[in-house]
Amino acid sequence: MGARRLSLPRGIVLPVILLAVWEIAAHAAKSGGVLIAPIEQVVGSAVAMAVSGTLWTDTGFTVARVTVGFIGGAAGGLLFGSLIGTSRIADRLTSPSFHAVRQVPLTGWIPLAALLFGIGEGAKLSLIALAAFYPVALNTAEGLAGVPHGYRELGRALNFGGFTAWWRILLPAAAPQIFTGLKHGLAFAWIAAIAAELMLTSGSGLGTTIESGASLARLDIVMVGICLIGACGYIMAVGAERIEARVLRWREEGR
Amino acid sequence: MNVHIDEDRLMHGRSDVRPAGISVQLDHVSKSFNIKGRTLPVLRDISLNIAPREFVVIVGASGCGKSTLLRLIAGLDKTDSGEVKIDGRNIEGPGLDRGIVFQDHRLLPWLTAEQNVAAALIPLGVSKAERLAVARRCLAQVGLAGFESALPAQLSGGMAQRAAIGRALANDPAVLLLDEPLGALDALTRLKLQNEIADLSVNNPKTIVLVTHDIEEAVFFADRIVVMDASPGRIRKIIPVDLPRQRDRTGADFVELRRQVLREFVDDSH
């Protein structure tokens, strides 16, 4: 169902219209003194950035950061979510703190991360990991808590130990909701990466591209950065949907 | 179903070199549940000795605690007082010596039929290849050869329940516990599976405890029928069934015995 939502043909209509509006507006604005880079100029800058290689390194850095940060944050979320989703004591001990800390928006952590880790990779990766951590932890905990009682009982009847029951029964049973968490986590990790790069400008990255383009009043470079961020995010979302559909294929059979 | 052949099979089944089977003993067992602060007695002072390889069927109206009784033997619930003994030893929770089949097949929907059966062998610590080999053998035993890689959602209700029985048999437990295993099936499928379970119980004799509200099913399977009263659950009567295995449902003895058991319930409503 998700794959259909992301399918192309009819979905291409709106972007084409928007591009047309943009192009017309850019040319109209020239006479009005407003700075809008027309599409051909943006494409030209993109080609120039691709030839010089900065386009690839910037994209590569951001994607690599998101990958590393997401894996770390998602793994942590999976473990923490499993803990509070299976142990009532752990849930009672940590849930209030978890939900309180969760209320701090990600951008609120950026100054603290900068003070703790500087403006290098440590700060960026920890912010991305944190962004992925919350939705994965939350959905894992809820998914595990919602596993039908009969499945838990089956685990006991089959003499499964705690770990075997978690790995073989609870985790697969909660997998649909865990995947929801992973998809949200990936989206948040992507947002966090751009925000961190915008505010902690050091090294390469798409956020840095936008930031430096803006400081040079180069709207074309800013637009290239925005388009790349959108495109990469889209590819990641589609990839996640594909993986989900593959892993959860068993759900389709009953329909 | 011919009685002479059945006796032969019975002989062969029993003459195999197998462990002697395991007894199940309930000793003054009581159990109650707490529901919203109120204590609801479910079982009161149940004592029952089940011999090794005996097929005992527990019948009773819904709410008589017969499923709870089975869950106590399975080790899924704990007694309030009294003891449950397997082979003379007090049980401490579920064990590999007991296999259980629930009314809902309870197959894991993300595993294929053979993976579901193989899952029962995980606690034994054998290799995956060996688990799957045993699983395929068990599926063949319950008539599911060719459906090894089917997902539960692709199986009919009867087939899913066969797979569940295969899973319960996978590690060859000495005691098989069946909690209304055929209750959710249509009448024809039920007849067919009853015959197959009867075959299994002859070919691979185990101590079997089956819970049902189907009186014909009880007469069809049981060495002894345990009739239970409700609220709180008590044993009203134990009826021995001295019919040969592979019973003829239309035979005079069978029909008479069914009438006798039925009377236990019909008289109740006067």
C-alpha cells in the first residue's frame, strides 16, 4: 500500500506544475527586483558542482552521517524499547524520564551537543542517533506490549527462554510497528542531519552547502542543496518501504 | 473400521520398544481466579490419576474449568493448593515432557508450516537442518506433506490445526495435552481429524489428556471419560470406556455409551 503511494506516473504531475510556476515566477521577478534563480541557472550550478565533485562529497557526507547515526540510534532504540516493552519494572523506572526528555525538540539539543562534542562529527552523529532513537524506542515498546497474550503463552509452552521468546516470537510479532518506528526514525534522522549541518557548520554536507550558498546570496546553490536533500530523503523513504514490504511479506498472504 | 485390524494395530503399537510412558497425577488441586477483587473459584479439590499412555477425555459445560485443568497440567498456570505430578514429580512450569495444542492453532503467521513445527525443537539445541528434517517428518505424519513452505494464512483451519498437532508432537513428548483442538473446525473436518488423532494415539501411544464439550468425541477417544460439574469445577463422575480402539461411531456399544454420558448433562437441566 505504501509502495503505491510512492509510485511515479500520476505523482509527477504536481512537480511539473510547480517547476513551471517557479520558472515563470523567476523570470517575472527579475523585472521586480526579487532574487529567484531560474531553473536553468540552478541546473547549471548543479552540473558545475557535479563536475567539481563537491556535489558528490557533500551528498556522500550527509548520507554517510545519516546511515551511521541512524544505525546507532535505531539499535539503541530497539534495545531500550525492548527493555521497557517487556519489563514492567524497567518501564516504571525509566518511562517518566524518557517521556519528559522526549519533549525537548531536537534542535534544543544542538547547543548542548556542540558544548559537549564540539562542532565536529561527534555532535552531528549523536544528534542524528538521538533523532532516530525516540520513534524506534517508542514503537518497539508499544509493539512488544501489544503482542497477543496467546503468542507469549506459546513461547512458555514451547519452553523458550527469555531471549529466544524475544527473538523468535515477540520481535517478529511486533515487527509491523517496529518498522513504523524505523521509518519515522529514518525521516527524523535525515531532518536532524540537515539541521545539525546547518547549525554546526564544519566539514562537508548538504546542510553546509545550503548554509554557504545562503551566505553568498547564491540562491541557485541553495536550490541545488534543497533539491538534493529532497531527492535523497525520497530515495531513503522508498528504500525503507521496499525493505519493509519484503520483510513483512507474510502479512500480505492473509488478505 | 474393522475391529480385527484395529486390535492388530493396537498390538503392534504397544509392542514397540518405547519408554514406558509417563503418568499424570492431580492431587487435591484447587484453583481460583481474582476478577476485579472478587475471588472466583474455578476448580475445587480435583484428584485424578492418569496412567501412562492412557487417553483421558475431560468433558463439561463451558465454565467448568476443564481448560484450566489442562493448563495446570501444562504448567501454564499454578495451583492455589494441591499438587500436579508428572511421573511422580511435582511440576514447576511447562516442560519438554508435555506438548500442548490450543483451540486456536496458534501458529506464528510469519513462519512457514515447517518452520512453525521446527520452532518446537529450538530448546533442544539441535541444528537448524535437523530441526527442519524432523519438522518435515512431523508434517508428513499429520498429513501435511507438500505444505511445508505454506504460511499459516494459506492453510485451511483443519490444516493449520494439523500443523499445530505436528508442532506438539515434534519433540516427542510423553504427554500430549489437547485443549478443544477440534472445537473450531467444521463437522466433516473434525470427523477426519478425530480419526487421524485416534490413529496417532495407536501408532505412537502417549499419555493424552483431551478437553472437549463434544460428547461423541469423548466416547470416540477415551479410555476414561471425566465428567465435570461447573462453578466451581469438580469431577462428577469418571466413566471407563471399554471399547476397542478405532471405534465404530454407529455401533450399539458406542451409541449406548454416548447416551449414558449425554444423560449426565441432560438430567442436569431438570
